[in-house]
Amino acid sequence: MLKTRAGDGAVKLFGALMVLTVAMFTASLFVGYAAISLPDGLAALFGSGDPLIVTVMQEIRLPRTLLAAMVGLSLGLAGAAMQGFLRNPLAEPGLIGVSGSAALGAVIALQTGFASAFLLALPVSALVFAAGAVGLILLLAGPRGSSLTLILTGIAVSAFAAALTSLALNLSPNPYAASEIVFWLMGSVADRAMTHVWLALPVMALGWLALITLGHGLDALTLGEDAAEALGVSLSSLRLQLLLGTAAAVGAATAVAGAVGFVGLVVPHILRRFAEGRPSTLLWASALGGAAMVLAADLAVRVILPDRDLKLGVVMALIGAPLFLHLIYKTRREIA
């Protein structure tokens, strides 16, 4: 009976999140500066109708919507996996320095002019630095390091990447280059093309596969490390899979969208009670919830100040920080 109720709850949660995500995805396609009707927009997505509408739908709105959903899915899934492995609700993907290192790679590409060499120079640089960060963490933390060692190593790598990013800004040759770097660091999915989608999607997909299959191990880990190992879970393999999956998903997200914070921290917090404390359920729930949240935030970017270049990362911070403070206050009251 209890298993049936838990299963029913998971099905209802999945249904609700799917409806929400599809609604946000559809709204993201059809809400914008240019008013496009639903029939005209659907026809344009398949290449028929007014050539101008076809261009708007296929080359502007579709890549932006797909990237917003992909970035949100990656950050939400990675946040839930990180919190499940570390058994710490304050953990988030940026904790291990992947996003900061990816941002550093993009900043160096902008600083050196490599980003202007070809269209994908910037995201490729970010992906290379994200992979380098994971390699450095594995080298410093060791194959059998504890969770505390992993956290401390991640913080050190993240701080070093932030310091080098500040140095790049400080040594920027002209204010225009510095301005371009700052705006990129704020995070955005605007002005992206389908080439960015096709570059990020295979890398993200590998990350999603690695992270979503952690469910059994994370469920066992809720009983403690000794109990998990007694159930046949290899903690070293679990950690390696977590790091590689987070690097692929979050590194690719940062490579194409810049720094977008709070998704991996807040979304698992919101959905944890609906997942009934099961990390395996929270993984896919946070993936869908993250996609819906970033899609909604990108909609807000277009609706609130359509004539200004409001950045996605700024909106997410304005939404995520108060929401996180509210969750902390609510949790404190429940404990009291």
C-alpha cells in the first residue's frame, strides 16, 4: 500500500511538472517582441508561411527556448545529484568549480580575441576549461577522498577560477572588451543559434545520462556510507560518475549561456517534499523543475523590460535569492 501511494505521488508529480514545463516551453516560443499567432508560429516552425516569421521562429525563438530548457534541466539535475551525494541541502553545481572554470575559459577566449576567430570558439573554450577543472579536482581530491575533501577541493578550484577571471577583467585591453566579458558573465540565452544547441546537446546528454542513473546509489546513500557499500554501491565510482556528469551538463550549460545561478540550489529545495525524500525521484523532478524555472525566467526577461538587454542570470538571482531565503525561514520555523 505504501509503495502504491509513493508511486501515485511520483506519477502526479511527473504529470504536473511535465504540464508546467510544456506550458513554459510553448509560451517561450510565442511570447516576444513580435506578435505571432499560434497557427502562423506552428507553420513557421516547419518552414512554411511568411519568410520573416519563419526566420523569427526558427533562428531566434526556437534556439533560445531550447537552450533555456536545456540549461535549466542541466542545472536542476546536477543540483539534485550534488545534494544527494553530499547529503547537504546547501550543495549546488558551482560548488565543485566547474561553472567557474567554464566561465574562465570563456573570459579568456573573449580577452584574447579567440572568440572572434569562429562562431563556436567561446563555448568550446568554456567546455575545455570545465573538463580541466574536473581533472584537477580528481587529481587533488584523490580517487578515494572523502566528501569533505571533494568540497574543499571544489571550493579551492572555484576560488582560483574566480581570481583569474577578475585578473582577466583587470587586464582587459579596453573598456569594450571588459564590458563584453561582464555582460557574458551575467548569463543569457538571447542571440544564440541552433549551432550552439547542437554543440551543447550531445555533451549535456552525456551528463544527463550519467546523473540520472545515480538514483539507486543516492537512495542507498541516504542510509549512510557504510550501509550503501554493504548494498553494493561503490562510493568512488559514484563520485566519479557525479563529477563527470556534472562537468558535462553544467560545463556545457555555462559554455552556451554564461553564469546562471540558484537553479541547482533552489529547485531541489522546492521539490524535495513532493519527492518524499527519495533522491532518485528528486533527480528527474529537479530536471523538469529546472527547465520550467529557467524558461519562466527567460520569459520574464522579455516581458519586464523588452527594450533593455536584461540578462537571464540577473533575473534568476533576483528570483532565486529571496526564494531561497524564504525556504530557509520556513525550514527554521518547521524545526522550531
